[in-house]
Amino acid sequence: MNLSNLTHLKHLLWLLFLLTNMIACASPISRSIAFSNQHQVGDTYMGIRLWGTLSLASETFDGLKLSELSGLAWDEDEQILYAVSDKGNLFHLRPIIQENELKDVELLAAYPLHGDQENRLKTRDSEGIAIIHGNNGVPGDSKLLISFEGKPVIAWFTPQGAMTSAETVPPALTDKKVYVSANKQLEAVAQHSQLGILTAPELPLKNDDKIVIYAQNGLEWTLPRYPAPNSSVVALEEFDNSSILLLERAFKSIFDPVIISLRQVSLSTCKCNEGLDSETKQIAIFDNSQGWRVDNFEGLTRHHGNYFFMVSDDNDRDLQSTLLSYFEVLK
């Protein structure tokens, strides 16, 4: 083989190497799926408009597996969707949206939640997540608020997973004995612009049968659970200055429907002392016996305006899926 042919072969091998690496780097972690067998992307259903659903692969990033996602928070300044997992891991995602439709998502980073000297937290059952300073036009100052089960804790973290301080839990929720079980504690947390920190246990406390949303300042709001077996609070998110979106999941067994409920709950007045329930408005109901691709949805966050993301916890099981859904609440 002469010198020119050898040089040409080297160039071809180098191009092949680059192409192979480009393909590997571009490997998607998501694929679009039909959220319903009756409704398409862009369709209106009840009080929402559907804007796409993705099934996420269980990718591993820096040794942390993208699975068991239980909470979401959107950082407008950084254009990052934070996802916290039951195993105490924090993921940075970047959704790809074109003409309002959720098309893809990129996995940017992954961090274990940790305390001093970067030691992993002993309490890892992280469930809810909220954000402050994520939409103030100042990069790098976002703080994440995360709630836990196993031990009723609410604490602040950096976007790199470092715990910076703990918050005071509402007095009614501090004693572990008041919960139905250790796995039914502070499932949901929100940072409301007017009312501050809000939280709710997954199931009503012992000797109670209603949902109670607790504010750190002592206010409480009650409402009936969605009328399906084992309906549980899994996420709270601010909707406007006087209300929140409440996400509930109802699952009894593999022989019963899985039902996901979205309701708008009015927080304009506290009616607990009067023995009255808060006003609610049903936004949407997703029932897998009615043709909806429903999994264990547990996380909810506002993207912008009336657009929201919702994510499911796959419980790290092959028979379940991590679904990321995007929708618009209609007024």
C-alpha cells in the first residue's frame, strides 16, 4: 500500500470513529408515546390540552440510575427541569419543546443528596420538591426545597444536591406517630408565592379521612379525597395567587383501575375553623381503564403560564415506566 492510500485509510478510520461517537452521544433517553388511545397531541380533554408524553429510559449518569422519579421543579433561569428520586438522587433534565409539543428530553447531570463532607443522607426517601429564585433573572442562585418520608423532614438543597438547612415542619406533622405509616409521610411540598411553604402527607393522618394541606404559618385547608380506593396526595403546585393544583393517585391492585386526578384547590380563605371544605375544581381525570397510558404519576411542576410537567415513578420495575407528560390547563 502506498503512502497516499495509507493516509486516505487513516482519514476514513478517523471519520468512522468520530461518526460512531456522535451516534453514541446522540442516543436519546426518551421516546414519544400516546398518552391516550382516543386523544392526540393538541387535543382538549376536560380542563387541559395535551402537549405530548415521553417514556424515559433508565439511563445511568455518574453511577446514578434515572428511575423512581417522585418530584419535579422547573428552573426558568437555568432552563433545567429538576427531578428528585425516591433513592435520594437529583437529576438535571432539559426538555425539548417545539411549537408547544414536548419532543425529547436530555439528561444533563445527576447528584446524590448529601449533607456535610458530601456524606449521603441517612434519610433518602425524598418525595416532593419545590424551587425558589428559579425565575428572577439571576443565574446560579436557585434553591431547592425537598420533603421526605421515613422521617418527616423538609430541607433546602443546592442544585448539586448539598443540604444547606432544614425547615420547620408544621406542628401537626412533626410526630411520626400521627401518620398511617412511615411510608405515608410528607409526599408533597410547594413554595407558594403568597402563602410560603405548603405540604401534605400522602394519606390523611390517623383518625382522619380528609386531605389536609398544611402551611408552615399554621393555616390548614381540608377537602375530600378523590372518590377512588386508596386515593393519595402525591404533588402540590402553585396555580395562581389563591390556588394550587393537587395531584392524586389512586391504586388498589393490578385488578383495579389506576386513576390520576388533577384538581384546582382554592386557598383564598382558610375554612378549617368553620368546619368547611375548601372549594375545588376538577381539572382532569386519567383512568387506565378508559384508554389512558397511566403509570404511578407522582411529580408535578409549572413550566410557564398554565403549562405543566407531570412525571411517574416506575418503582425501579421493568413492568412500569417513567413517563413525562406535558399539558396546558385551560381557563
